[in-house]
Amino acid sequence: MKSFKKAITSSLILICLFMMSSCDEALTDANINPNGVSPETANPNQIMPKVMVDLAREYTELGYRTVAGTMQHLQEGAWKGGFNDYVWDNNDWNNYYSMLRNNKFVHQRAVENDQRFLEGISLTMKSLIFGKITDLWGDAPYTEALKASDSDAVLKPAYDTQEVIYQGILEDLKEAASIFATGNTNGSLGNNDVYFGGDVGEWHKFANSLILRFSMRLSEKMPDLARSNIEQVYSSGIYFTSSDEDVSVPYNEADFWPRAAVESDPSGFRRIRICNTLLDKLYEYNDPRKEVWVRPVHVRWVEDTSLSEPVDPFIRENGELTNVVSYSVAEFMELIDAGNVYTRHFNPDLVDEPFDTREYVGVPPNLFDPTGHNGNPTPGQQLQNQHVSQLADKFRETDGEFLESRIITAAEVSFILAEAAWRGWSVGDAESHYNNGVQQALNMWGVGDHYDDYIQNAGVAYNNTLEQIIEQKYIASFTVATEAWFDYRRTGLPAITSGPSALEPAIPLRFRYGNNELNFNDTNIQSALQRLEPSSPYSDAHGSNSQWHKPWLVQETGNPW
């Protein structure tokens, strides 16, 4: 898989350039819809790769951005309301249904031409996209969706319940798996298959691994169905077990990593900081991923009881006090790379609260002013906070090793099986699955050789608790925070809490339905809103569409709060 990912980079660039040139050409024709697809000329080999890439990018846009703040992997320093504090607007899902329309076209072509492999791929992608929609919003158009251009056109589709949607997703995945099991490669996309390069065996593992994911979603609501599905997949032995099989799409110079430091003043990158909720766990377990994900703080605090004033007025270079309050990011990086060490002293007896003196420093969740955290002498947005770490330099780049849109990983699959075994389901040994999850999660970031030391840590060595399984899965979901969010909703784990500036003192449960639906599909969306369950007091002030209303998936479960 890893070698194939390298090989597809040039293909992804061509896809991006094709998309851009197609739009430019179409815009020159006044009467042609630049976003439309002509069924007579459309080629599934060009459409399906776009669906695959677009969906993969959505995982990163959410998991490294919006939901990364919600699940306290990251925090932002400014314009932080939507990222740190759950100040969410109504959120349209047009991009997901656009993917579904393209995918439906591919599926129809595959059925018409008896291209069974392509049919299985389109069923898998349909399941993934609808799964993302119901995971994020709750009830949604499903059985009546995508029928606006049919002979029996449905312009205002009804909303199906989450129960119906999840069961439909699982049935489609089972059908896709049965197709892949035959080994039929009719309709193979070849190198246009940006996930697996036309490998039907890997698609079979993918479909089965997704059955594990969506079945575990139902563990609190439909445990018998969840157990049956998971036991069947486990008994088949066909699912991802190695990080080499992780389903991900690399970035490239034409389609680059979000928040990369590409502008002259990379404020977008500079605003993102690791959250102490995650960082503290990395410290507690001496986690080797800490150095992979986080850059050492540019100016480290040093306790100094001999100091006559509370804090140094300036930074110290190699121990000597300067007349400099701070440098720019670029200056710090150049000076530190040249071998200089920067510190600032404080007297713990003369300050109200001690500063964080660690080599790697994060930001607590939901601060009113994260830019001023840890004694920053230059709060605001003009200069970076010299006393809080930036993310590692690799995240400044547009592309490179580890910068991938991850959809599902072997680590996630192993943690799902560990949880299933912990629940007493017939899927083997919980500790073995847990240990494999830890190993694959380390492999994913190039530190697998630290496994022996890491697994012996008192907090990491398997202790037969769900809390530990979910905690390691939470850490492993860095850049894919949506999966951590969905686990939190159904289990209440990890036990994270909100900070002082949060809109409500509880983690949100869903996205708010978008204005397009509220304006143009009012009757159907009102039925869906009525099926949401208020969660007083958190939802009281935010209307029936609030992010704290409980969708079916968590109603009557007692979770997450």
C-alpha cells in the first residue's frame, strides 16, 4: 500500500489539473453548466477518482480542523469560536450529496455494463458518504435522496432515521464485500483507483473493515446486530491488520495539506497549537509521537528563585539576557537551527501561578485568550506565542511523509476488535487486538520501533478497561478526530471536559442542519428536528437545531453525559 501511495501522487496531480482545466474550458461556454456532468460523455474512470479524493479530503478538513478542536487534539489562537468553543453555524451538506450524485452515476454505469468490481466500489463509497452524513448530522435524506433528475423526481426528499440509514449502509457494505469476494475485476479502475490501484482483495478488506466501524457505532443501540456483524467479519479474517494497508490519500503540490505555511505570513498555520488534553497524555506515557507531532517551544521557561523580579523582561540567548522581547517565527527558526537556545527565567515565589517549563507546551481547551497563555509577552496575532509549541515542521509543508488524508486505519480496526472482545463478543483476545492497535498506530507515524518500551508503560500496558482502549484509539486518531468524536458520543470516553470560554460546558453531539434544507425542505426537516432529543440545559438556548440535541444514536444510552 505504501509504495502504491507514492506511485499515485502524479495521478492525483493530473486529476487536480484535469478538474481545473475542465472548469476553465466550460466557463467559456455561456449556456453550459460548469458543474454539470454529461451522461453521454462522462467517464467513470475520471469521476470515481474525484469522489475518492474529495471524500478523503473531507476527513482531513474535519479531523485536522473543526473537530480537532472539539475533541481537544488542537486549539486555535484567534477566530477560534468555531474551532475551540463550539460556536457553530448552520452547516450545509451540499458537498457530500454532490459526491453521492457522481457516485450514483458511476454505479448506474457499472450495473448497465456488468462491471461488478466497479459496482462494489460504488456501493462502498455510497456507504462511506452516507455514513459520514448521518454520523455528523443525524437523520438525513436517504431512500428518497438523489432522485431530482429521475422520471419520478423527488425534489424535497423525506428524512430517514439514523436507524434506517445505518442498517442500509451495512447492507450495502455486505453486498459490496460479497462482490469483492468473487474476485471479479470487471470495471477495475486500475491506477485511477487512488485507494488500492485496482486490488480487489484490498477493497474486500476495506468493505469488511467499514462493517466493523459502522457496526460498532450501533453497539449501544443495536448490540445484537453489532455483535453479529463484527463476529462474522472477524471469522472471515478479511480486514485490515497492518498500517501498510491504511486507506489514505497523500497530498501533493497541486492539492496541499490544509493550513500549510505557504503564504509570506503563515498566520493560518501559526494559529494552530496542540491542546494540553492530548499533549498531557503524550507526556504521561512518554509517547514517541510527541516529537513527531510537536515542535519544541521556542522560548522555554526556567525557574530561578534568585531572580529579584517575577519574570525576565527579555529573553535569554544561550543563558545571557538580551534586550529582545520576541522574534518572529522565521527568525526563531533560523536562530534555533543555528544552535542557539532561548529561555526566559521566572521566580516561582513571586508569580501567582508557575509557568509551564516543559520542552513541549500546549494550550488548555477553551481559553478566553489562548494567545496569552503561559506568560506570552506579545499576546494577539502580530507575533507567535514564544512560550507555546507550534506543530512539528512537517505540518508546515504542503506535502510529504505522513501528510495524508486518512479514511480508516489498521489501528482503528484493531481497537474496534479489542473493544468487541472486551464486551465479550467472539472475536479473539482483547489484549492481542489492543496491542496490535498500539503497534499499528505507532507504525503509522514512523515510530513503530518504540513499541516495546511504549507498551510496557504502566498506563499503556493492557488493563482490561474500555477507558484504556478508547484512550489509545483517541490518541491514534490524531488528524482523524471525527472518529474520536463518534466514539466519545456513544461511550462518554475519553472523559474530556470543556474550558471557560466554551459556548456550553459540554461537548457538542452533532452538526446543525444547513440553511438550504431549512429554507427549501422545511416540512421534511421539521420532522427530523422533532425526532432530536433536547439535552437540557445545554441545548435550551440554541433552538431545536442545536449541536447539543441528541440524535437517535445516543438517545436513551446515558452517553456521553
